[in-house]
Amino acid sequence: MADANALGGDHTSFIQFEGMPVLSRVAFQLHSFGVINSIKDGRPGFVSDDYLNAISAETTTTALELEAAGMWERRDGGYFIVADEMVKMAIDFNEQSDRREAECARRGEHLPSGDGRESGWVICGHCGIPLKRPDGGPVALPGGGPLGREPREEGP
């Protein structure tokens, strides 16, 4: 990753990863979150206008930047992600995580990683679900499942 200092001058708001065009940090963030949301939405590779409009920050200019960079294409109701390698990687990761979470649920327990994290978090060594927060709050069900959907994800 080339940061602003490597590009010369004070362009601290731009980054470049190998194989990707130079993007503003906010464009890279929108692209990354858009990829993840498209998968959660059940439409991998499609970032809907509804999603963009739900973001409290202004996204029009950033979406145009991604379009100009050749990473997104405007379609009816949103944008198609042209740079789909990240979409493929995210889908593979989500499918692997789902399989591992299901294995923990079938087993009836999570497997603490025992990696000695100093942050206070305890993570399942198999599926990656957080088991214990530093503040002691709940994060996963004791029988091997996740805590459940976040209230903001639930429909009316």
C-alpha cells in the first residue's frame, strides 16, 4: 500500500493498494463497506442507492470517484462493483465463517483460541466469534451460536 508520503507531498487522504487505482480514503472505505453490505443484502456486487442514502455522510461524490476510477458502474437503483476480486474474497470469507459457526453450533460449544490476547477479548479459535468482551458484556451464546441479530438489522 502506498500512502500519501510515498506519493510525495501532503496527500494524506489518498491511498493505493496494489492492483487498485489511487483512491481517497473515504472512497476506499465506501467501496469496502459497500462490498460487505452487498453480500449481507443478498446481492453480492451491487451497492444500492438505498444503502448509499442511508449513510449519514455525503456519498454522491465518493460514488462518482469510484465510478471514475473504473471500480463501480452505474446501474438502475445503484452501482455494480466492477472490481470484483474483493467481492469474491468477501463471499469466500463469509461462507467459510458461516460453515465454521455452524460447526461450533453442532458441537454445542466454541473453542477459545488461547492466543493470549492482551486486549481482554476472548475469540473462538475455530469460527472467530468473540466469546468475551473486556467489559464482560455478552457476545455469543454459550451453546455454540452467535448472540443473534443486532436490533438495527431486524425489520419492522
